[in-house]
Amino acid sequence: MVEIIEFKGTLVKKERLAPDIVLLSFKLDEEFSFKAGQYVMVKVNDGDSSKLKAYSVFSPPSQKDTIDLCIKIIEGGFASEVFDKVEEETEFEMKGPFGRFFFDENNTSTVQFFICAGTGIAPLHSMLVECLHKYPDKKFKLLFGARTRKDLVYHEQFLELEKSNDNFEYLPTITREEWDGRQGRVQQHLEGDFSDTTFYICGLKEMVLTTKGLLIEKGVDPENIKFERYS
Ligand SMILES: Cc1cc2nc3c(=O)[nH]c(=O)nc-3n(C[C@H](O)[C@H](O)[C@H](O)COP(=O)(O)OP(=O)(O)OC[C@H]3O[C@@H](n4cnc5c(N)ncnc54)[C@H](O)[C@@H]3O)c2cc1C
């Protein structure tokens, strides 16, 4: 197991990926090892108050010196308001890595099916970037749900990744506008033969629980369903 450490991260880049999603890159004051899919606890200060908040690492472990977090700005949310206004050079105390939601190297399934909505993409992006080359004999699928095309963060990058990796299939779906792609929630796109498949699901509670329930109804062994819930 990787050792849990406390460290400091200085914000070096802030990028708006979607109307209410920011990508924050932090330069770290010491070497931080984690497994793709794990999360860090960030101490968020606002005036006299401070709260510890969990964020999955968006960047892969192979990216050294900095980590990227992909954060949804929720109106009125304590940390959200801080991250919405935060400026470069601000320092944050962090601790990690935490969590058991990481790629299982011993899993024998040929298909690794990643399912997420919104910022649930964070740990799965980290895993994909880390695993696509490492496991050329496995087939990776990413079913990614969002409200509109603009909310599908890294859409162009995933299309590129699909073009350059025969073992990757990108399946975006949106719920609140018309486009020439898949329509509806991720739960509406769970068709196929899942006999040789392991699932990794990440997002808010309702999405994770209903998706997991549907997969079990379709005969998937719960052992082959790994998940991370944000709420
Ligand atoms: C293991 C783990 C990993 C997480 N990783 C991420 C991550 O990579 N990116 C990220 O944006 N969040 C992530 N979260 C959620 C995060 O920890 C906070 O809960 C979130 O940022 C809201 O905090 P806040 O202080 O802004 O809002 P709060 O003041 O705590 O409350 C805001 C309200 O929004 C709800 N909410 C929480 N998260 C979301 C969300 N993503 N979308 C919509 N509503 C939400 C809460 O249930 C609450 O009702 C993760 C949570 C866990 C447990």
C-alpha cells in the first residue's frame, strides 16, 4: 500500500473546462505517490472557517511534480465558492492518497468498462491515461454522461485518444440538448454482453447506485463492479 503523507500544493494553473467545472493544477512541495483512481483530502479555508474536502486526482501518477483536480463549482457550496474565486499562487494543505477505487492489476476481464457522469470523470481519466498503454490486450470503454456537450470535459481529448488507441472506445451521452451523438443518461446505455467485463463507476450517489443495480439485474457479478461515490 502507498504511504499516506501530508504535503502542500500551490495552485499554478486554473482552467475553466466547462461553465461550472474548473481544472486546478497544483505544484507539490514533495513527491506524492498514488494509484490512478485515488483521491486526496484538501484543506479549504474561507475566512475563519476551514473544511477538509475529498477530490479524486484527475492527472495520472506518471505526471510528476504536479497534480490536477477537476472540480465542479456548486452554487453556495463551501469549497466550490473558494475554488471559483481562487487565484494562482494560493497554497493548500493536502493529505493522501486515499481510497480503494483504483485499477485492479490482477483482474482478468478483457473489457474494462468505465462509467461516469460530471466530475466523476476525474479518477477514470487518471486510470485511462495510466492503463491504456500498460494493458494493450484489454479493451477500455468510457461511457461518460453530462447535461450538454459543453459539460463533457475533455471531449476532444477523448476523441483523440480513441483515434490513437485501438483498445479504447469513447461513448459520450448527453441529457439536456440535441446533438448527433448518444442521448440520455448513462443508465440508458447499458446494453451488450457483459460476461467478460469489469465495471468502474464514479459519480453522485443516485447514478452510482442505479447503475450498479441495473448491472446486477443484467447478471453482472457484484465482484466485478467497482465504484466511487461523491455523495
Ligand atoms: C472520494 C470522493 C472524491 C471526490 N472527488 C471529487 C472530484 O474529483 N471533483 C468534484 O467536483 N467533487 C468531488 N467530490 C465531492 C467533493 O468532496 C465535495 O463534496 C464537493 O466539491 C462539494 O463541496 P462544497 O464544499 O463545494 O459543497 P457543500 O457545501 O459541501 O454542499 C454542496 C451540495 O452539493 C452536493 N454535491 C457534492 N458533490 C457534487 C457534485 N460533484 N455535483 C453536484 N452536486 C454535488 C452535496 O451533496 C451538497 O448537497 C468527491 C467526494 C468524495 C467523497
